[in-house]
Amino acid sequence: MKKPEKKSGNEASKLISIGLTVVLLFAIGYIVMRSPSPKTQSGAPASNTEIKDGIQYVTIDAKGGYSPRISEVKAGIPTKLIVKTNGTYDCSSSIVINALNYRKILPQTGETEIDIGTGKAGDTLQGLCGMGMYNFQIKFN
Ligand SMILES: [Cu+2]
């Protein structure tokens, strides 16, 4: 004797539970997307630039290296680099930008503004720590 299959009933309850799961996932996604995301330290390029009164500011952190390592900025706008230190005792506080003949020991904590001029599209400015072990790049687009 074959058992009568309750296929249609099973299918229906499966569909309902799949439907509920999908709705639940959308609800979770919605809640997650609405909540403020923490500021990324080394994340997406271009998030660390700001144009104010016709001057482009690009900000990087110096502590155990440079973050973000690569910054993308706009070409054709006077640009200033702000290097932030915060209890920086390692050699990333000693900064060298050869192309600008720039060399400085940054304060252990503070912000240092460096005029990096107006870049052309395709230019890349490279900075190094005093020992040359850490580096960062500013790319002009
Ligand atoms: Cu170094």
C-alpha cells in the first residue's frame, strides 16, 4: 500500500516559510542599512577628501603606517594633505615626500597641513616614512 502523498500541502507550507524568510531577510537588511555605519579607517577611496572654498583637502592617518594607503583626489584643484597623528610614536610620524622636497617630523598628536599643489590627471604623489618602510599614495584623477 502506498501512503497518500500530501505533496500539495507540503509545497504550500514550504512556499509560506520561504516567503516569510524572504520578508524577514528584507526587514533585517532594511534595519542594518538604516543604522549609521561606523567610519571606515582604511576603506573606500575618495571618502577622505573634502572640497572647501575651492581647496581640496585629503586626510590620512599616520600611525603604524598610513591610512588609507591610496587616496584618490581630483586633478586641477589646489590640494592640501592633512596628516593626522594620534599618539604616533613609530616612524610614520617622520614623513618624506620626495617630489615636493618635503621632510618633516610630525607632532606625536596633531594635524599637519601639507600643500601638495594642483595635480594633473594621472599624477601620483608618493609619501614615505623616514625609513622608507611605510608609504602612501595620492592619485589625481
Ligand atoms: Cu618607517
